Amino acid sequence: MKMTRDHRLIYLIKKSIPLLALVSSAASADQMHYRNVITGERAQGLGGAYTGVADDASGVFYNPGGLAFAQSNDISGSANAFYSKKVTFKKAFLGVSDFVEESGGTFAPFFGVMQKLGKVLPGLVGGFAYYTLDTELKDQDDLKTNLGALQRFHRAANIRAATFGATGALGYRVSPSLGLGLSFGYIKVDELTQVSQNYTITSGPNYLAQSVRESLIAHGAQLGFGVQWAPSAQLSVGATVRSGSYASQKYSQVVDKVKVDAGVIDASPTMANSDNPLGSMPLELRAGVAWFASPRLLLTSDIDFHEAVADTSAVTKTLYTRESVTNFALGSEYYMTASIPLRLGFFTNYDATPTPKTSKIGQPDHIDYMGTSMFLAWAQPNSQISAGIVVQKGTGKSQKNASDSSLQDIDALAYTLGFSATHSF
Amino acid sequence: MDGPKLIALALLTSVGLTVACSAWMKKEATDEPSLSKSEQLILDDYKAEVEVGRNMAGRLFTFYGEYQNEGLKSYINSVGQYVARNGDYPDRRYMFSVLDSDSVNAFACPGGYILVTRGLLESAANEAEIAAILGHEAAHVGKKHMFNSLRAMSKEQVEKAESEAAARKRPDKYSRARLRPVGDNSDSGSALAKFLTTASGAGIGILQAAKLGMGLLLEKGLDKDLEFEADREGVKYAIRAGYDPKALDRFLERLAETKKKNNDKTVMDVTHPTIPDRRKVIADILNRMGADQIVGAVGKDRFEAARASLVVKGKDKVK
């Protein structure tokens, strides 16, 4: 599911036209939302409420302890046919008109395999998963003309960004009712943002051109521990803790700006680099309950917590500062026939960005999302294919105008059409 | 002739040739003899049987692994084909091979896939015993014991078998609670499945039939009367092929002694009638055929020569 990625990609236009300014605090990938992509074939339909189940290949991500309860060897993949996102900044453009950002594209969020390793050790299950946590490919072009004193405004933005992980995990059935698991994963953040802006006005600094290029590449590792316990046959409780750190972070920013004011040319290109914009990787705690009410009905719920992390980089300042976030998810699965399960999920996807305040300026956007998922699957004895949609609707606040502490409302809508398949062997 | 005319002529020639070829191919297709409804049903029946059997044989190969000894496989295949040709269904297709398993067993899958274990070859004393065992399995195939048993299953029997299989696979209550409904096989996935679904039984598809068939092969076994019939027919086929009539009886006698000595219980004990009961049936058919008057080949030397390459892994041989 796509979110507002370039909520920091702000064309900062002061309301007072004579001092129209253009300052970029350029884009970053969306490290601020933790449920942008719902991973896993079955889990996707359950809105990500899967920590208490996790007995398929996606257990590598949700809870390696759940792998111990695997029913079969699985190979699973998700190919999201299409995603789309629209973020509307209300009256953000000179206080009179909305500014809209749209993006769309395709991506494959998940591929996983799971293999029982009973021949090595009875009760042992191994798994591997590749998953996309967030992705964006944006090509935006905005042109405004003859808006009062603003004769012409043109902004072109291109963003390519992805965060993905590759994790291996082992689950072990300690007893019939208890499974433990360990995971070790690699995380990569790769973002590139290029923005070009020009404006011409009738008074004050009457021409400004600016291009901004930002790049962030980070490599990290995550270690996870999961447990799943079944207090009764129908009930399962799972918990996961994941901690990691970035082995390397490389952030670079180049701003090339030319301003013409009353015949005076002011050109001030700047370059800046940082080796620590993301700070540490937030500790993640996840807990879930699953009730296997009957072979046809499954109800699940999840709660996950990500700790707060401060951005201490002198270059990015507080751009990547994250508050602690707690998200919730509910899921249900009902087999309408032996071959057709319907899955529904509800979840939150809160923003870790601090909420903008009118006492400050130049703050990044903050958008909290509520999401729902609905998937239908077609089950065969050894395989299953699922198709459905995940919709996220968000509201929030932005501060689009530089040197202006006023806040604007944000409405956001994102959806993903998903298609997944699992084969058991 | 100038360029445009040449191109036009080439195009016309191409179109003409294409039309002529299409007409000829259509005529060829039309000239193929069409099958009557009953012939088509027989063909569909056979295709479905082969499909189920192939799936089951594949599962057995996956589970046990094929014993990689081309010489031995070739030998078993030649003995099996020879016995089968002397059976009541010589026109059927048979394929014999060896599974890499210590256990003493043989499997007959629908469609003619007959697999014997390495353990069985280690336990046999001569070619006549192998011939009688392969005759037993060829009788299962020829009389379509497995295929007809699967097709005759009622919906309740199918559900019960699946639920039992599921329970056996996932023995603890925590895993059972996670079981989801077993999805139906898709008719559209296979035209062959369509035949089975229109049969008089539970309407099961190829994959489901193969799974249930594996349950019969490895866990439940066929009806006892069908096993007795296969024993009678197997002995008959082996005798017709010129083998020692009492070979199967001697093999079973030795097997029973070994089992008793080792207090051994195998899959065969669950899937087949008791050895004493089988020997009674064999004694009866031998008596009716006047086997005492028949002198058959034992084929010990040839068997030993073929078996010499067998890598013996098991400990408890029937000797």
C-alpha cells in the first residue's frame, strides 16, 4: 500500500508573494509508516493480523515461532498488480487551491518458501522470505500560471524509492503447544529524489529556479525472536521482537538555486552529506491472537509497537525523527465453500512523524491511515490463489509554506490491487 | 516483370498455398475415424486411470526414491512384462520399476505402474517368486482393482478417508485446529477429471483420486477379496509363464517366519490379509489347477545374477 512518501517534498511558497521563497527539504522514502505494504498471501487478506497464525512462509516476517506449526512445505508469492495513491493538500497552494500528488505502479511485495526440516531435527521448520516494505515510483509534473502575482510556477518531481528485506528463519516445535523461532534478515533502503522548480512573479524576487537531488542508501540487519503458544487447540498467541541496526547509511543532498531579484543574481549551490540520517533501526514488538473457531472460520488480532528514534544528523536535522507508534489490526477468514475463502482485515497505519505544530515552521507532513483489506481466494488441495484489494484512507496535517506556521489539512487515499499464490508440496 | 507485379504474384501465390494447405489439413482432420460414444468413454476411462496411476507412481517415487540400478530395473521389467503377457490382460500397458526402500512391498498403481521395493528383491529367493509377485500386481492392474475402488467410493467415504488422512498427517490437536477445508479439484483443470466427476461414485478428480489411492496403498489396503483374487490370478499368470507354481506360497511362508522371528509389523500387514489366509487361498487355487503335476522354472541363477548388483542395506533378510 502506498503512502505519502514525498510529504517532505515541499514546494515551499510563502503566502506573501513579494517574498515568495523556494526551499526544499526534499523527499525521503516513507520510513514513517510501518504498514504501507501488507506482506503475505493469507496475511494480506487478514490486514496483517497474522502474528498468532504465521504458519506459512510469511511467518518469516510475522513470527518465526509460527513456522513451527507449519502444515506443509510452502512456496508463496505475491504480485501486486497495481497500486495507486492520491494525497490532497487542502488549500496548500497559496492558500487558495489544493495541491494534489498522485503516484501509481506495480511491485511484487512478497516471495517466500518454507520447508519442514524434520529429517534434520523433528519439529524444525526453515523459511526464507523476500519482502517489500515500501516502494514508490513517482513522476509528477505541476504547472500553475497567472495566479495573482504568480505568473508561472512549474515543478517536476521524480522519485524512485524502495525498502525491502530478505530474511531467513527457523521455527522449532518445542512441544505440541509451543513453537519458538529465530530470524535474521537484511534490510535495504534505496531512494532517489529529483525535483526541479521554477517560478516567475511580478514583484519582489521575480524569478527563482531550483533543482534538488537527494539520495539515501542504507543497509541494515535485523535479528528477530518469535514465540507462539497455543493455550488451547483453538487459540494461539504469538509474540515477536525484532531489533536491528544499519551497517551503513549514505545520504547526499545537492541543491542548486538561482534567484533573480531586481536585477541581482543570487546563485548558491549547496552540497551536504550525512552518514547517519536514519539513526538506529527502531525496536519492533509485535503480539497477536488467533482463534481457529472452526475449519471455516478464523479470527485474528494484532498489535505492534515501534520505538521512537531521533534523527541526530546535522544535515537532515529532524527530518527522520520518529515518534513511537502503536498499530492495531483485526482479521477474519471465512470459507464460504471448501474452495472459496473470504478474508477481511482492518488495520491502522499511524505516522511516526511528529504532528506539526503552529509554533514551528518547516515541519514535515503527518498522515494517519486507516486501512481495510478484502481478498477472495480459490483453494485447491495443494494450492491457493488470492486476489483482492487493500485500501488505506488517511488524514493529517501539513505545513507547505516556508516561513509560515499555518497548517493545511491532508486527505489521502491509497489502494492496492493484490494477487498472490501459494503452493504446498 | 516489374517489381510491383512480382510482389503481387508472390502474395497471391502465398495466399493460394495457405488456402490449399488449410483445406487439405481440414480434410485430413475430417478423415480421422470418429469414436462412438462408448468407445470415447472407454478411452476417457483409460486416460483417467493412467493419469491417476501416474500421479500415484510419482508420489511413490518421491517418497521412496527410485533405486538407481538400470540393470536390475531392466531385469524386473522383462520378468514383469513376460508374466503380464501371460496374464488375462496382455494388451494393457505395464511399467515396472524398483523403489529404494528396505521394506518388503510391491505396489500396483492404476494404469499399469508396478513398483517393487529393493527390500522385496533382497528377500526373494528366485525369479519364480518375483514372477508370482509381479503377477499378483499385474492382476490388480488388469482387473482395475484400485481404480474401480476409488471410483466406487461414496461421498461420505471420500470425506471420511480424507479426514482420516488429515488426522494421520497432523496428529496433534493444535495442528488439527489449524486445518482448513480441503478445496475441491477444478474440473476445468483437467478434462480427464471431468470423466471421474461424472462417474457413478463420489465424483472425485484426478488429484484427489491419487491421494485417496495412496491412502489405500500405504494405509488401508484394498478389500480383502480383491487381494485374494490378485493372489489367485498372480499364481495363475506365473504358472502360465512357466514358473514354479508354489513360488508365491514359499515366499509368503518365509516372510511369515521372518516376521515372527523379528516380531516385525510392516505396511503390508495393514494393507493385505494375513499371510495364513493368503496361503489358504493360494493352496486352494494350486489344488484346483493340479499344481503338483506342474513342473515350473525357478530361475535362481538368472535372479542371483541380476540381484548381485543390489546394494544391500537392510538387516533382516528373508532367507
